[in-house]
Amino acid sequence: MEDYLNTQDVIQDQIDDLIFELIKVRKKNKITQIKLSQMTGIPQTTISRIESLNTIPTLPILMKIINALNFSLVLNKNM
């Protein structure tokens, strides 16, 4: 059970890091949450909850945000 909890913590940290990076890119490009909402079709309130770490985005929502910011998601195999 402890290994499971440790894995969950690692995953949550990775999600948080990804969200913080997306916030940084959004702000660097002077894109407001409202503009991002218009670009993605995701309600601004949902974007706000994601950015404040109050909700974990689903993969489809995350991909809409990533694509709107002209990023891609790359998966690497752990060694």
C-alpha cells in the first residue's frame, strides 16, 4: 500500500509540474484564461480550477490546452 501511495505522490507531482509549465507558457504568450477558453472550448472556470490545482484535467482536456499553446506531449520510457 505504501508503494502505491508513493507512486500516487510522484504522479501528482508530475501533473503539477506540467500544469505549472503550461501556466508559464500561457502567461509568457500573454494569453488570458478567457482567451485560452475561447481557443479550446474549455470553460474558463475549468481552466482556473486546473491552474489552481483544484482539479486534475482529463487527458482530452489537457491535450486541448497543450495543442492551443502549440506544445506537444512526449512520453519517455523510464529506464
